[in-house]
Amino acid sequence: MIVVDTHAWVWYLTDPDKLSKRARAAIDKGVSSAKACVSSISVWEVAMLVERQRLVLTRDLDDWLDDAERVGLFAFVAVDNAIARRSVRLPEPLHGDPADRIIAATALELGASLVTKDRRLIDYPHIATVW
């Protein structure tokens, strides 16, 4: 099982060449075995990036998100109470970005590796990462 960080999810769907070979292989394997997950907080992050014009999609945000969900490549994991609690109780040191904390907590709750290029998450010793 893998959890795919926001940027890796977007890149996989829009520009897979931005992924490392290891990350692409891990996502491909997760997708083919129905064990690739994306936190619902990533949907929020994408919407925020589009709203702030830091991410430009080739089509309307709602259509892009609907298609990303409809294709069924990734299971979307809701931010439930266990993940929310865990995100504020993560062992330190981890920076305070709420989305990253929720994504890390999601990986820990699922016992999954996290596919990410984010050095702050790669350096976090309490989760397994792939890049």
C-alpha cells in the first residue's frame, strides 16, 4: 500500500516525467494492485493551488477532480477522526504544515509508504518514503 503526496498525484496524472523512476514504479505498482491512495486533503491542496494560480490545469478544476476520481486509479482516503488526531500527535520533528501532517498521518494509519519528493517528509524518520 502507498499513499501518494499531492504533487506526485498531480504529476502522475498530468506529467509523469516529473516523477523519479522509483516513484513512478511504486505508483504504477500501487495502481495496478489497487493499493494506491490519495488523502482527501490533497484535493483541498489542488483546489487551493488552482485558486491562488500556483497550479494551472488543462481544464476546469471541478472537471479535473471529477475525472481524477472517476478513473479509479487511486482510492481517496477521507480525513477521519483517527487521522485528524494522529496528525497533531505525530512524533517530532515534523514541520507544522497541516496538509503534510495529515498526509503523513494517513500513511501511518494505513501502514503505507509515502511517495513524495518533499525533503521534509523524506527526512522525517517515522514514515517510509519512496522517491
